[in-house]
Amino acid sequence: MFFVPSKLLIPAGVLTASVFALRRYKIRKWGRVTNTSSLKGKLFIITGANTGLGFETTKALTARQATTIMACRNLAKADEAIHKIRETTSEGELIPMELDLASFQSIRKFASQVNEKYPDLYCLVNNAGLAAQKPEFTQEGYEIHFGVNHLGQFLLVDLLKDNLKRNNSRVVVVSSRMHEIDASIDLENLGKWVEYDSRLNRLYNNSKLMNFYYARELYKRGFNVHVLCPGLCHTDFFRHYDPKWYHYLIFSPIVWLMLRSAEQGAQNIIYSATDSVTSGEQNPVTGHFVSNVKMRRSKFRFDEHVSERLWEESVSAIAKAESASSS
């Protein structure tokens, strides 16, 4: 039998205290938005506002008297989210509107309504996104990561571009540090479901890299762009992975110690939507993004040729799909 000297055993109380201390350290490192000034009169659009990071961002902005268009696929769930927010604050205004980023028709209808009714947009938060294990496709036939995480918001911004430019509106792009890990722009397979030889979800990682490349190109074109990573958060984002009961049992301690809550992760979105400042030295083109409520530089080496090609291919993908639907 293996013998462990008693002097090497860590008392349970000391171990527990150490774990809690580590958690407190990580929370401090993650940072928080300290600005609580009023956002009255400022209009925000938040995609995926009824759940997770989008919900917490909406809740925080509403408490600061903002007017928020909650762009959601399911209006019944949007109403449920509004009810929950109204249990905590009576400030601000909440406007539920239907938007399905997996449908060009839905995106066009939503953008038309916004441009007609809300010409003074302060900020667009491109928050909605997903990760899937099995092949899923948009109404136009594009695999879901490319179609929703990238192409949907690409079209949305294009349709709102006059509104955004006229108001110098903030455009917030929710990327991820996963863009630095096993990610690439596979120009030959854009929009196709590809099974990569990787333990990670390469299609998701690739889409987060697309988000960053897209933010860079938008910034070059004069948009007020802020790209961010919310951190790894414990939300319903992983609902497509269908975790089993034993996964919760095994990983709950790790989740508690390492993962942020949706409210903690939303701090980076709130900061980008309200306080983040870009400069000639720190902006998406120079590889800078918001992480832990401050600017940091990406480790990824961006390629200008790829950046321009992705933009061109995205324009082409939209044109191709809409030409097919009209024929």
C-alpha cells in the first residue's frame, strides 16, 4: 500500500480556504465595469438578449436607463426575459423584436424595421452565437457556425450601415480567445460542414477568428468597432452538447473554480458597449481586443490577404444565396 506521510497531508480547512482564495483572485483578475452613469436616451441593439451573456448585458444597461432592442429568435422567451429584468429594475425601456440570424429574410425584415423606427442607434452588440456538435445549417444552406456566428451579423451590419455610420455607433463584436487556438480561415470550405481532425470544435473556433477578421475590416472602413472575449462562461451556450448527469458531477468543481458566471462574462460586453476606447495603437487592426475589462493584444498573426478575401467571400456568399432564393 502506498504510504503518504501525515506531514504531507493538507488539512481540509486549509485546502478549502486555498480554493476560495484562488477563486477570489480570479474574480478580481476578471475585472468589473465600475461606471454606473446614466445611459438614458441611448439606444442599444443586443442580439441574443434573452439568455446568457445577452440577458445580463441587457439587464445591466437597463438598470442604467438605456433603451434596448432585444433582438431574439423567440419573442415568447424575450418576454420572459423582460419579466425577469423588471423584477430587478423599473428603469430603461425594453423593446423585443424578432431576429433569426440563420435567416436572411428575418435579418432583412429586422433591419428594415430598425432603420424605419429607430434612426438614432448608439450601439449594436453582435452577441448571438452558438456551437454545435452535429451538422446544422441556416435557411440558406450554410453550416451554422459560419452562417450565424459570422455571416448573419455581416449582413445585419451591412443593412444597418447608414444608421451606424451616421451616428458613429459602437459596433461590438463578441469574439473569443479561442480564435488564438487551433483556428484558421478555411477559404476553400467556407459555409461547409467539415469534420476536422481536432479535439476542439474547429468550426466554432474558426468562426470566432472570422469575427476578429471582420472587426478589423469594419474598423478599416471607418466603423467604431470594439471586439472582445467574454471569457469562458457557465451559460446555456453549451446546450447543443447535451451534457450527461455525470459530466455535471465530474466537472462541477472545475466549473465553479474556473468558469465565469454570465454576469461576470457580460462585463466585457458592457465595457465594450459603453466605455472601451480605441486608438491608433490599440484597435482591432493592430490585434487589440477587450479581455478582463481592459485591452490586450491577440497572439494570432493576422494575414491582410486573408482578411480581404474573407470579406469578399462573405459578400459573395450573401449574393449567391439571395440570387438562388429569387430564381
